[in-house]
Amino acid sequence: MSLTVGIPRETFPNERRVAVTPGAFDKLSKSGVSFLVEQGAGAAAGFPDEEYKAKGAAIGSREEVFAKSDVILMVRALGANPAQGKADLALMRKGQAIIGFCEPLTALAECDSIAKTGATLLSMELMPRITRAQVMDALSSMATVAGYEAVLVAAKTSPRMFPMLMTAAGTIAPAKVFVIGAGVAGLQAIATAKRLGAVVSAYDVRAAAKEQAESVGAKFVTLDLDAAAAEGSGGYAKAMDEAFYKRQRELMTAVLREQDVVITTAAVPGKKAPILITAEMARAMRPGSVVIDMAAERGGNCELTRAGEVVIENGVTIVGPMNLPSESPYHASQMYAKNITAFLQHLAPKGALAIDANDEIVRETLVTHDGKVVHPRVAALLSPAAA
């Protein structure tokens, strides 16, 4: 029996991405997979229903998609869509697989609710950073888009132009952009700001990031800190103690005063973002300076950040953007579709879903199965919360 894959329309406010684009159907179709797409699912990303139909997909209502599909592929499953996503609980059923972003380390009640439906939940956030899972790494894909978009927001918000210009009215000096955090998002932000003509510098607590930041055009800023323990397993940033962050903030204050734009990217999975720029540090920046806080959804790296808002303090503008990847929905959807369909191919290599807990990729991403929360980290966090 062939596998039916459902692609519902995203219901999170202002979410314009779609989990699977028409072009991603080809490989899965060869495995006998059939697709059922909710009407209008790809419209906001630039993929009309006609393109899905041309690839052999059926178009139906949300209720039909959930009722007839063995696997549901989403960008934001319940957890990453806590308000509107609740309506999908009544549509989920035992044995059905739900794959998407779901904030499993913080949305504990939502994960428990999905478990009670009997559905199997697999989290794209928990994808292990190992070689054979690289093509499935949606966090990195979306961070790439977010880094690019953050610079565009900065360029639009700043009162300065980014490039140096030689004009009849005189020479325009290039803007100075400082990127804090040289992970995937930070590196893309550096490269984008550099392409726009800015003078770019960067900082990261991980020593290994220096060469990477310099390779895309940044001058690396070195602070006198013991940062040997700042990189956790799998290449993710590790939370440090408050004494470390206090010393880091002291050393960074002088650097911030020289910048026109600061882009912060520091986030630790499942934890509140560390405060890297205090209110005092932000107010000490030059009037007209701009802070783009990419960690706004996790509390922010700047103490003055308000998620989804623009705050102006002492002439300094602090922007807390939400859901930056959705600002380039066409290409963000293409990238995500590549990740999630590669994951589905891994789970169903012969057209039938197989949950093999002995496989590292499955084991690390599996959140709920057979009516239980089975991921050890999520279960451990849920136990005291439920007590």
C-alpha cells in the first residue's frame, strides 16, 4: 500500500512558508508516495494549487488532509504554533506521523497532548548534527535565510547606507556592522552585510569560529575570555554561567560604541537566550545605531528587546524580529522542503513508514510514539512539570 503524505496550510500568524514545494515531489513520487495538499497551502510562498496538481497531488480541505494522510509534513506543528495549532489535535489519530518544528524542549504540554492522540511526532529541531543528517538539517537552512533577512532589516532601519560611495557630493563612509555569534545565521549575516558594502566585524565565544568568520569577510574581534567550554555537543552553543556573560559584556561595551549596526544571533536550544547587551550598554551606543536581535523569540540577546516590536532608547533602535525565514517564503520553503522530504525518505525508504529507534536520526528526533512521550530529554522535562 502506498504512503499518503499530507501537506496542510500553515496557520501560525504571518507564517508564509509551506512544508513541501511542488518541485520536491519528484523523488518521493518514484517511491509510490501520493500527496494530498490543503487548498491554498503554498499560495503565500508563491506555489499555487495548480503547480501541485501538475505534479499529481490531490487538493483537499484540512480535515481531508489529516483524515486521509499517513504522514503530515508541516513547518510549524503544535508547539511551534501553540494557539492555532490546538485545533489540529482533534484531527490527529493513532499511528499517524506528524513531522515539523514543534519546540519540544519548551512546549512540553503540547507534546504531551499530541502523545495522547496516539500520533507519532518527529521534531525537525532535534535533528542530530551528523554527516548523514546534513541534508535534513532544517535549523541550519532556516538560519541561513534568517541571517540574510536580518541584514536587510538592518539596512532598511539604519539611517546610514551600507556601502562606501564616491560621489560629487563627497565620499560616503561605509557603515560598520558587528555580528555577535558566527554560527550559520551569523555567517550568512556577515556575508550579506559584506556584499552590501559594509565594514563587518564579528565575535563568537567559540575559537573555531574565527577562521569561519574571516572566510566570509569579517574582522574577528577577540575578547580576553576563557571560552574553551562554550561549545556543546553537536556544534551547538552551550550556556555559560553568569560570571562569564558579565565579563563578556564588560569587554564588549567598548566595541559596541564603534558600531552603526549590531546583529545578535546567540541562542541555546531549549533555553532562554543569554543577555549579551544590557540596557546600559545599548544606551551607550551612538545615536542612530541599530540592534537587530535575532534571538528575540527566545527572550532576546539585548535587555531592551521586545519580540515583534521596535524599541528606541537614547537614539538607539532595537528591533526584535519574529520569524525572519518567513520573509523569504519562496526560497525558505524550497530549502525546508529539501530537508523534510530527505527525512521522510530516510523514514520510508521503500514507501512504507518505519520507526527504527535503533537509528540515531530517528531516535534523536522521535518525541512521541504509541501514546507516550518517548524522547528522554522531553520526558525528563515533562515529569516535574506534570507533578
